[in-house]
Amino acid sequence: MMDGTLTGIRIIQATEQSLAKINELIARSKAHWTWPEGYIEKALPLHTINSAYLRSNYCFEVLDAHDKLIAFVSVVISDARTVLDNLWVAPDLIGKGIGRRACECVFQLARKRGWTELWVFPDPPAQGFYEKLGFSDTGERVPSRVPGGPVYSTYRIRLSTESGSA
């Protein structure tokens, strides 16, 4: 069950050699949800990960016990915000704790780096997942970059740093 799914999971820095597998995973994961007709075809090019993106951001592959890619997660830092930019899980493993494990890794990284908060703009079907992790809806809304696409809610979680009192 869940324990078996999480056994042997490794989270490593994403590599250029994995780009094709990462982008294929993103396409499968995005298509897991129901979208308006034609939306996926227009949206997927906006989610394509390339070498420059890997070099410029914090990007991680989640591998199972057989070194198969089962999730991808990335964090983008801008002047305004530190954003959990990508979290994609293999569709057959959604709801099995993989996304939570990836987010816990990101939270750990955030604390080590001294980031006090993380932002995310989740696909509407994933909002409940982020709420369970402790993210809160800020009330800010962002329209899709794809005409006719969904309006995204902006979520934020505040993090404590590891340099607390002794």
C-alpha cells in the first residue's frame, strides 16, 4: 500500500539526460485531469522543461526503487517570490504520498536556504492537496496564459527556518 509505494524513493537533482522523461511525465500528469477541449494542446508547450530551466532553478527528480522517474518538482526564485513552480506525479501514483514526499523535500531545502515562505499556483484539481500540506489561499487570482483556460488561485505557506533558538 502506501508504505510500499514510498519504499526506496530517492530525490535527486534533475539532469539534462532526463529532460525527455520529465516532459513526458508532465504531459501524462497534466492530462490526468479533465480540461476544456483543446486546452491541453495549448497548455503543454508552456510547461516544457529545457536545459536552461534546469540550470536556472532548483529542479529534482523523484525516482522509485527501480530508478524510474515518478515525479518532478522545481522551485523558481524571483525578486518577488519563491515559487513551487512544478510538481508533477505519475498519474497512477497520485494520492499515494509521492507529492507530499516531494514537497517535504522542498520545505527542507527552503528552511536550509532561509526562505520564509513558498508560493504555488496549483491547477484547480490540485488545490485540496496543497491545502492539506498547509498552504493557504491568498485570495489573489491569476488568469491562465491559455485563452479559455482556468483562473488559478495563489497559495502561500509560511515556513520557519532551521536556525531557531537552541
